[in-house]
Amino acid sequence: MVRGMIRIGIDLGGTKIEAAAMNAAGDILARERRPTPGNYGALLDTIVALIAHLESDYGPAKVGVGHPGSLSPKTGHIRNANSQWLNGRALGSDLEARLDRPVRLANDADCFALSEARDGAAAGAGIVFGVILGTGTGGGIVIDGRLLDGAQRIAGEWGHNPLPWPRPDEYPGPQCWCGQTGCLETWLSGPGIAQDHARRTGTTLTALEIARSPDPACRDSMARHADRLARALANVVNLIDPHVIVLGGGVSNVDGLAETVQDRLSAHIFSDVLETRVVRHLHGDSSGVRGAAWLWPAEPR
């Protein structure tokens, strides 16, 4: 098989590692999952084994990896990963040494954005902002089909910006693990929804339980979340003016969330018209491996 025609994407999650082989047309040929080991050496072994297994069926491939955190442009090491044993590790160069070939890496939210921009819910759009609303809150920016990383390689990391236009009862906001208060992640993530509901009602529920409940207090909590998400995304529209915003992560699957945010967005943007579309993901959980594979072009350059 011609080298470069097959790409392998690796989605490095907190509990599982997924690998998928993808052809030049973007079709997933095979995928495999294994539990994420709790130490770095075993992680490298697992990734290499997954790649070898897929290549035994489809031939040599280009490899892209989606990972938590981001790469420091100064050291090339992982930083700010919630899997803390990854922080400070030279994941890219270590994998290249094991595989004896170049490897491309990107943040998992960047991979989501790239997947949805290439052939997902935002296919063909010029500027795409991909949003992850899950255990954390992240984002990625794709312009004309190419991922934007930025000078610090943190483009799209909106989760650690403050909630805009805060109400009196939203200031200064919850304490964030990053050391700041009122970060979007503390409001918009799944745990953020649960904590907001608990503060208001004294009842401990998960975000999924709140979203599915007909209880008026739960409905109020989800309405507050949609309003905060609309305010937060208005800042993104004012800054990069995307054609499409794609919602991903577990919270994005709440029925009607994208439509509600779309309706509320125009009240906060600096424009007399709203052309930006807010949509739910197309590829969902598959976007991680798909985006990692799309880090390489279809043909060798």
C-alpha cells in the first residue's frame, strides 16, 4: 500500500486510547480502543502497539495524535493536561523516536474542530470555531480547512477566559483549577452545570440528570447555562467572526441547546445581522481520531 494514503489518528483520552485508520477520502477503515495506562512508559507502549496492529492490515501510515493540554512552543513538552502525568513530557519526540517517523500532535479540542470543519457539521465553511463542552471546556479554530495554533499554541482556549457580561450573582465566580475565578470552564462544563445547580438548589445531580429532568429548578439551571453559553460565544463571534460554531462534548447533546444559543446570540454581538450558524457536531466521539488523522494531508507533500 502506498505510504501516506492511509493515516492513523490517535485520540488520547483520560480513560481510553482510541486509534483509527482512515483513507484519503476520510473513511474510517478500522478502529480499536484500549484503556489508558496510568504511567507514561506504558502509554507510549500502548500507542505504538495500536499503530502496529492497524499497520499490519493497512500498511505504513502517517500518524496524528490528539492529546489533552497543549504543547509548549518553548520546550515542546505537554502542559496543562488534566492527565497530569503527561505534563512535562516530550510526547511528540518520544513517539517519533519509537516510530522512526514524523508525528503530528494537536490538542483534542483542535482535533474536534478540524474534523468537523473538514467533513463534519461545518464542512466547507471558511472560519470554524469548534467547542468542547464536557468535563472541561475547550475550543479550536480552523480557517480555510487549516488548524490555527497561534504564537503560544493556545488558539481557541476560550475555557479560561472569564464569563462576559456577568450578572451580580455571577461575580467573581467559582474558583478554577487554573488559579483564576469565574473561568468559562467553571460555568459551561458538565461539572460546572452540576455545581451551579447545587449552589442554587442544594441538590446534587449530574449535568445529564439535570438536562433530562422536567423539574422546574433543573429547567432553570439549563436556561442559565444556555444564556451563559450565548454570552461566551458572542465574544468569540466579535473576535474571529466565524461562519460556523460547532458544539461538541457531552453537554452539546442536550436537546435544543444549539438552537437556543443561536436565538440568543444576536443580542450580544457587535453587528446588525447574525450570519454565524451554531450547530451540533456530526461526528461526535469519532471527531477525536478523525481530527488527529486529518492533521496530515491526504497525499504526501
